[in-house]
Amino acid sequence: MATFAKPENALKRAEELINVGQKQDALQALHDLITSKRYRAWQKTHEKIMFKYIELCVDMKRGRFAKDGLIQYRIICQQVNVNSLEEVIKHFMDLSTKRAELARSQAQALEEALDVDDLEADKRPEDLMLSYVSGEKGKDRSDRELVTPWFKFLWETYRTVLEILRNNSKLMALYADTAHRAFQFCKQYKRTTEFRRLCEIIRNHLANLNKYRDQRDRPDLTAPETLHFYLDTRFEQLKVATELELWQEAFRSVEDIYGLTSMVKKMPKSSLMAVYYAKLTEIFWISSSHLYHAYAWFKLFQLQKSFNKNLNQKDLQLIASSVLLAALSAPPYDRLKTASHLELEHEKERNLRMYNLIGFNIDAKLETREVLSRSSLLADLVSKGVMTYVTPEVKDLYHLLENEFLPLDLASKVQPLLTKIAKLGGKISSASSVPEVQLSQYIPALEKVATLRLLQQVSQVYQTMKVETLSKMVPFFDLLAVERICVDAVKHNFIAMKVDHLKGAIIFGDLGFESDILQDHLTTLAINLNKSRSLIYPCESKASKLSAMLPSLADIVDKEHKKLLARKSIIEKRKEEQERHLLEMEREEETKRLKLQKKAEEAEQKRLATEFEERKHARILREFEEREREEAQALLDNVKKGIKKKGKKPLIEGEKVTKQGLIELALQEQVRERQEMEKKMQKLIKTMDHFERAKREEAAPLIEAAFHRRLAEEKLHHEREQQLEVELSRERHDGDLKEKYRLARVMQHKMEVEEKIVSRRKAEFDRMRGEREERVGEILKARKEERDLKRKMLYYLRTEEERLTRLREEEEARKREEAERRKKEEAERRAKLDEIAERQRKREQELEERERLRKEAILRGTPLDTPTRLTSDLPPPTAAAPAAGSGGGKYVPKHRRGGAAETAAPPPVQSDRWGSAKPEAAPAGDKWRPSGSGGGAGKSWSSSRFSR
């Protein structure tokens, strides 16, 4: 390893080695100098050395050397002069690009020159032999020998520069410019593999940037300038990916843009978002995702309408027609109805990704296929006023496919509309992210949708149909294509049909009976038949004594069942409350854990920041001490050299010298030298003063004599020149007089010609001015008519929008009034129901009390018409049989017959709270009547409700 006293010596040595043809040694010498820790202080010479070093690396195709040198140079000038690093990198890329282009042009020139040597033969013999041996053509071989190595070196250059600048916040503009140049390189030479690698490299750079946040010169993504560079790079990546037709990489670029905007919580400019949605439409169309394609078009239309003021009516018409046709091109059925649970979960995750990319924020718990669907999109298009901009043909097609019911004439009416729509399209006249719109791309999808609508409407009208009839009704496809469409529709439960090829017929079914709603209709039919049979032929059941004694057992069972259900609902509510409480506790614990984790992370970040500051402070102190030591050593060397030159004895040898002492000693030496120099200068000034005075005294008479001699010569010269000028003036005057007399004869003719020319030009000027005024008047009139038309159109649009707003507000007010009225009616109905329930509850309590008294009477053996003794000190009751009336025909047992029992029993008594007995009041609906024909017979209660 060679050592040099100064960096300039290394540069001179390298130039000498280059002149004698030893470029490898020159490169090694410069590499040793750059990587050496001795020359880490940046100087202007380092930049010259790097320029020469880069030129040698490019000439010799040494990419590894160039990368090592640039890394070391970044360490040298990062904190001192980062612009120097930028200039060196730009020079490196320019040299690599020029050499690659030169190699490409040389290969083309060599290929063109191959056929010039022999005009009779197509190729030279040596070329034919080489092509047979190697199996390559001439162009492929020249590319492999000349172009490919330089292209590889250029690609390695881009990768090296991106790797060096990935964490440099001061050179973000150069990083973005390098990425753009690499994208253009891949685009120009169709390098798809390198483009994928380049995208992955940039993606990894951003991931590492977010992963390692404690780097020293890390770019700040929240800064507007940095965010602009990153977004601009991603959008350029998206454009190049779509131009190279790398759709998977384009979709990943879209995800990169969305991730970057989500990371910084800031949306890009409207022009960039327009490009974003325009590329999304292409990606979704290529992937046959017609619904997402339509939603992307809808977002693009809203963005262009809101922010692009240069769009005219024709441009809006084309874009709106594309939005509506894209929505109509989506399949009218849901493909997920017959999917499995696993497929539904995967599709849900995929839909959430797509919805976020398009610009919809949807809750993951909702059923996303119901939020974004073909029907909801068409409803949004109608409500947002997109239908007012579309062409009449597209609007007619929409009404035919969505609103009309024409099972036999649908295809015949749709086909001419599709023919007209296929001719629509063109370039957008104003500045837009979509330069051209062609509606013909939607024709195949619209033909398929029209066929599906025709099949759906025919299945609702007909049960059977001939295959030939259906093939004639669908002019878009042949029978095989129609069968494929039918199979797909039947698979997704859009229609129910079967094709009988033996009979040549199509059998349509009812989709309602084959749906999941009526899958258990046989079970329901069996239950209903069983109920009908039980009503027609009821089963004979023997009356039990228990039912006779306790007729209200069913009511008691119902009440107990209701109590059990109420208890079950209470238990369920308590379980839900407990689960909710547990969830809240888990949520609080998770929140506490996250807070603790966040505090720990903040403490760790603070600790790392403190350690970083301490290390930085220690490094600065160490560098300051090293610089002080180097400066002291340099001053010591200078002082020793000055003392040795003057032959004096060094007074500082063997002593401990400090920087301050050396500075004072150097200052004293400089002051003494300055005083000696001033003395010498004063002496020299005095000597020169005397010498100059002596010269002037001797030269004074000589100067005076020369002045007088020169004055006389100048006087003679002036007189001679004056005489010559007078003679020349006279000759010119005489010539001018002769010319005047000669031209005076043609003056009259000159005036006549001048008047003719002036009059002719004046007439022509008046005619042109009149034409111009007439043309300006026509232009002003046309502009005025255009302004009036535009003003009327704006007024119409504004009034239409106000009318729609007013109708919407009236509809909302009506809905609110209807809701309030329904709420009021519901409250009144609930109050009435509560009042009826309260009455029913009181009546049931009274009935229960009476039943309880009756049951107690039965259990005690007391007749129903005898009073009940509630006091415990009364004697046991005696059963008195009522007298057998002649007209009653009722059997009375022998032990109940007697004279004492012939008297009528008093009505049953009921003890009040004070123990007094009073007759029980007859319930409502009952009547008091005597039993038997005799007036003195016993009386009994007869009730229409409680008669047994």
C-alpha cells in the first residue's frame, strides 16, 4: 500500500500510471488513498480524485471498486460537503449511461457494416462458420459481446447508487432521480426482470427505513418534500409497470402507494390520485374484476369532475358513459352464494383489501358483499347525477337492461345500441390522467349481461322452449357459448333451467322452490297435515278425577311455563351482562398492557437517544482533542523549522510543550520577523526615493526639449491636414450640385408614382381593415352566443340541483314526520295494551282467589253453597243436604236427608281483616236464583262462566 504526503501526490501518480498504460495500478493507488483513515478530512482535492477514480472504474468495468470508493467518500464528506458526493454520483451515472449508449451504437454500426464487404454473398464465410458453431445470429453475438456487459455495468451502477443513498435525508432528490432513471432504463430496453428487482429493492429500502428508526441520517417521511419524492417514485413505478404490462407488479405498486399514504396519514395531490385511479381501472379490467373496475371508474369520474376544471361537456360525457358501461358490465349475480366457508373468508379479506385500495373504509364485521355490489353502484350513479352526463345510447341501454321487461325483443333492441356504442370514444381534449377513452372494450361483457337478462326474463315467462328459438333470440353468441353462460348462471343460482338435447328443448324451473328458504317445506307440510287430522278425528280421552277436581291445571302449567321462560331470559341476560363485564375487563387489561408497553418503548427510546447523544458528545470531544493534538504538532514542527533555519538553539526540546505555549512562541517569532522586515523596507524605501529623485533631476531638461520639438511638428501636421480637408470639401460640393441638377428633371414623375402607390396601398389597407372588423364582429358574436349557452346550461344545472335538493329535503321531512307519527301511535298502542294487561291481571287475581277458596272448600268437604268458617274455635261443619225438590230431579244421599237440612243455607261468608263474617258478593255475570221448585228450598250460585 503506497503512502503519500498529500492527496495531490496520489492524483499525480495516478495520472503518470495512466499515461504509461497501467490503469490497474493507478486505480489501486487511488483506492488505497480513499480507503485510508489518514486522509479523512475533506478537501477540494478529494473531489478531483473521486472524479478520476470513477472514470477509471467505468473504463475498466470495476463496479465493486466504485461501490467501495463511493461508500468511503460518503463517510468523508457526509457531514462537511454532501453536495460533492452528489456531483460525484451524477458523474458516475452519466459516464455509465454514455458508455452503454456508445456500446449500443457501436453494435448497431457493426451489424450494419457486416453486409458491405462482399456484394455477391449474403454473409461472410467466417460469419457463417461462427453462427453454425455458436448457434447465434450476428446481432445476438454482437449484443452479447459489446452491449450486454455495459448494460450489466449500468444496472449495477443504479443499484449501487440506490444502496448508497437509501438512508441519506439530504440527497432524497438524487435518490428519486436515480430511481426514475432506472425505471426509464427498464422501460426503454424492456427489462422486465430488472424492473421487478428494482421495485423489490425500493420496497425493501422503505421497509428497513420503518424498521430501524434510530439511524442517524434517516429521512423523515412526515416532511412534505420527502413524502413528495417517495410518492413521485411510486407513481413513476406504477406508470412504467403498466406500460411494460407487468400487471402483478403494477398491483403491488398500487399497494405500496396505499401503504405509504396510510403510513403518513396524508393523501396525495388530486392529479396523482387521478393517475392512481386511472391505473387501477386498467389493472382491474385486465384481471376481469368488473365490479372493482366500475368502482375505480366512479372514483375517477368524481375526482375529475371536482378538480379538473378544463374538462368540457364531451369529455365528461365520455367518462360518465365509461362509468355506466363499466357498472353494467359487472355480472348481475353474486358469485359467493355457492362458495364454501373458507372461500368466503378468503374472499372477504380480498374484498377488504380491494375496498381500501379503491378508497372505501368498511367495517370488517359488516357483510361487505352487500355494501359494494352492482345494484348499489347503479343506485349511486343515479343518485349522484352521473346519468345526466351519459350519451343517449348508453342511457337507453341502461333502461333496457335494468328497467324494461322484454323477454323476446331484448336482444334485438340491444344489438343496434351496442353497434352505436362501439363507435363512440376518442381522445380527451383537456389535460387528464386518461388520455383516451374507447367504449368498444365493454361490448363483449355487455353482450354477456344482455344474454343473462334475456335468460332471466324468459325463465319468468316460459316453462319450456326450443333450443333453436333461444339461439335465434341471442344473436351475440352461438349455441355453445350460450350454454356456457347458462351453466355459469345456474351454478351461481341466477336462473333455474335444464337443457334436454334429446328433445331439443330447454326446461325452466322456479328458483324460489329451490332456494334455501323452502328447503324444509316437506317437514312443514307434514306438521300441518298432522294438525288437520287431529282436528278432524280428535282422540277420545277419559276424564280423570284430578281434572274434574282441578280444572285449572292447564292454566297453572302455562303460568309455570311462563315463569320458567322468564327465569331463563333473566339467566341469559345475566350471562350476557357477565360476558360483557368480562369483555370490558379484558379490554381494560389490554389497554393497560398497551399503555405499559408504550411507556416501556418510550423509555427505551429515551434511553437509546440518551446513549446516542452521549456517544456523539464523546466522539466530538475525541475528535476535538485529536484535532488539537494535530494542530499542536504542526505548530511545533513549524517552530522547530524556523529556529533551525536561523541557526539558533531550539529552546523547547525536552520540555512539555502545550498548544497555547506553541502559539505564543509562534506569535513572538512572527512579531520579531515582522519588525525586522519593516526595518529592511524602510531602508529600501529611502534608497529608492533618493534614486528616483536623481533620475528626475537629470531627465527634466531633456523632457522640456522633446516637448518643444514635438509641438512644432504637430503644428505643421495640423496645417497640412486642414488644407487637404478644404480641397476635398470643395470637390464633394461640386459633385453634389451636379447630382442635384440631374435628379431635378425626374422629380415630377417621382411624385406621381409615389401618389399612385400610396393611394393603392391605402385602398388595400381599408379593405383589409373592414374584413378584419367584420371577422372580429363574427367572433365576438359567436363567443357571446357560446357564453349565453353556457350560462343557460349552468342555470339549468343549478336549478335542477336545487330542485333535487328540495325534493330530497321534502322527502326527508316527510319521512321524519311519518316516523314521529308512527312513534306516537306506537306509544299510544303500548299504553292501551298496558292498561288492558293491568285489567287482565286484576281479573286473574280475583279468579285465582275464588279458585283458592273453592279448592279449600272442596278439600275440607264443605259444600260449595255453605259458608266457610275462618275462625279456628268454631265446631266442625256439618253437612246439610238440601231438600229434594220435586221439580229438581236431583239425587240426595240418605245421610244428608233430614228436617234440619231443609232450611236454606245462608250465603257463604267471608271474613274480613277484623274477623267479622259478611256475605260474599256475587261476581260479575253471576245471578242469584233459588234451587228447586219450593220457595223454602236451599239456594245455590249459578254462573255462566264458572258452571261445571
